[in-house]
Amino acid sequence: MPRTSSRREEILAVAGELFRQKGYHATSMQDIAERLRLQRGSLYAHIDSKEELLFEIVDRAAGRFLDAIEQARRSGRTPAEQLRLALRAHMTVLAEYRDTATVFFHEWRFLREELRRRILEKRDLYEQRWRQIIAEGVERGEFRPVDERFGALLALSAVNWAYHWYSPEGPLSPEQVADQFADLILDGLRAA
Amino acid sequence: MPRTSSRREEILAVAGELFRQKGYHATSMQDIAERLRLQRGSLYAHIDSKEELLFEIVDRAAGRFLDAIEQARRSGRTPAEQLRLALRAHMTVLAEYRDTATVFFHEWRFLREELRRRILEKRDLYEQRWRQIIAEGVERGEFRPVDERFGALLALSAVNWAYHWYSPEGPLSPEQVADQFADLILDGLRAA
DNA sequence: TGTTATCAAACGACTGTTTGTTGGGCGCTG
DNA sequence: CAGCGCCCAACAAACAGTCGTTTGATAACA
């Protein structure tokens, strides 16, 4: 089975779109095949199974988020600036790969044990990177001595939840959304 | 079909648990019936359809979240205190009705148009209550002049995302989680 | 006696996947 | 350049189930 071919990429794109819209289990191979004007059996010339489709979509998304934050970390900026960069990077990935990213958040749990484990490893690594940014900020005295797990969780929750409401067709760019969140997370609601 | 009976409540409880664990579409009537040592056909003496099960679970959860925040609003406290109360209330509902609440977040979109609309109305109302808290805080000068939609969205994202990671069996009480978030959202990360 | 809960069985539709076959296009050979 | 074999994508059909739901019968209980 070829890991890369234009037909295969088409199938992945259609699957990503349908998985996002209807969910993994509510999307049948029939649905995917129809969009490509194929018989559902014909898909199996290009892929091994439906689950393999899901894994590839989810795994690619995980990789993109991970790459994005590691770039922010390598920037050498201050923790506050890294936080802003990380928020921007996350929102940019979400905007650019909306289908893939949404499926990543919603459908990873339907993977069988072993594949799910591989995704969760990347997910944990991603969360760790966020915690490192917060921890570094506290260490340097740039941040208050907050619990780094909660600090990371707050930032991550804001952008993780965004796939529920953010639309690339809307008036806000990914960077604008990220900056709004960055301002709030850094300076809080309270008036001076 | 009786709207309330102990058998019906049992079915709803089992359905809620399975829908949370495996998702709506991956849970069959067979699965639900097995847990209750029934034939799957027998469920239909108590319910009209699988979708009705989903709707009732999701609708109850929506009602609970809505009640919780309206109680916080009616408390007459300052906006900052209302925000803390609202965060606590949300986390408490999540902890107490974990299955129902998780299904509410994850599976509402599988409802058919009309039922989905009724849920979305309650959801919108819930978001509006959060925005009102922020707006009131800004108005009174207790909060900085932030965009109330983003302020509400940040608080809501924090607690909405919590169903992914929060476990009532863990070491943290709902109030502790809520207070951690409240401190962060009110005062921000940045050192003075 | 009527009511209620449950059962076994069937309904038609759909599931993901495998199979054997076909036809077009490609490169190699004579 | 003609002809041959081969690859590749796609097809139709079937596999062995499972799906949600309906029906008619049957016990237990009021």
C-alpha cells in the first residue's frame, strides 16, 4: 500500500472533511467513496482500513501542533513572548488545517489501544512544552509563582476549545484571536 | 411512553455512561440492553428511540449548567465574585453529573436539526450569562476594559475543556480547580 | 381482568472488507 | 512501429455481520 499518492491524499482530504462534519463512526466508507465517485470497495486499493485513515489524519495533526510549539520554544524569546507565539502558532495550525485539527481533538479516542497510545504520547509532549514555558516564566520572575500545570492548562484550554467556534471564514485572523487571549492570560481581568 | 419511571431512569443512566465512554454512534442499543440484562427490543417499552435518549441526556445537562450560572448571577455579589461562583458552579455540575455533562459537550451535534436547535438555544443563553458577568465588571470599573466576548470565552473555555481531563476521583475538588482558574483569570500570569 | 414488562423473532437497510474481473495505458521486445 | 505482457485503478458482487425498530406472544402481577 503506497504511503503517498495523489489519490490517497484525496481520500484523506475527503475523510478529514467528513470526519469533522459527521464524526468518525457516523461516516461510512460509502460516504467517502461517493464524494470521489467511487465504489466503496475501490478505496481499499489505496488504504488498508478505515481506522488507518483516522490514524493518519490524527497523527498528522498532532505532528503539526508539536512542530508549531517547538518553533516557539526555539525562538529564544522571553516566556511571555513565547506564550504569545505559542498561542498564535496553535491558532494558525487550527485555521490552516481545520478538518484535520478538529478530527484530532474529537476522534482520537476511537483508535485502538496501540495507535491511541502513540497519539497520546505526542499530546503529552505538547502539554509539557506549554508547562515549560510557564515554568520558565515563573523561574525568571517574569510570571507570578503560579502552578505551572494550571497556567499551561488555561492557555491550552483557550486554544483547544477554539475548534468549537473558530471559523477561518470569520472576521478574526488566527493571530488576532491569539493576541486577545495572550493579553487576557498575561494581565488578567482585574483593573489595576 | 412514560416520561418518568425508575426503569427509564436506569436506561438513561446506562446510556449516559456508554455514550460518554464510547460515543453515541459507537454505542448500540444492544450495548445498553446488555448492561440491563434485556433484549434490545425491550428497551422500546420505555423509550421512543435512541435519539430521544440522547436528547434527554443532553437537555438535562444543558438545564443544569444554566441553573448553576443563574444562581451565581442572582447572588448579588461583585462581578469578580460572580465569576468565581460561576466557575465553581460549572465544575460542580461537571463533577456531579460527569456522564451527562460529557455527552452534552461531545454528542449534541448528532441530534436532528430541530432538537439540536433547542439545545443550542440553551447553550447560547449560557454563554450570554458569562458575557454579562464580564460586561458588568467592565462597566463598574472592577475589570479592565476587555472585550467581553473574549473574557467570557476564556473563562468558559477553561471549564468547558475540563471534561477532557477532570476526574472526580482525582485529588482536586471542583472548587479547588475553579479557584485556581479564577485566580489566574482575574490576576493574570505577569508579575507585578 | 387488564396492565405491564419482557421475550423471541423478524424487518430491511447498512456496515467494513474481500474477491475475481475488467479495461486502459505504459514500457519492453521483436 | 506493432504487438505483447503487465500494472493499476476501478468495478460489481458477495461476505458475514450489525444496526435501530416493530411485532405478536407470554408470563407476572394488580
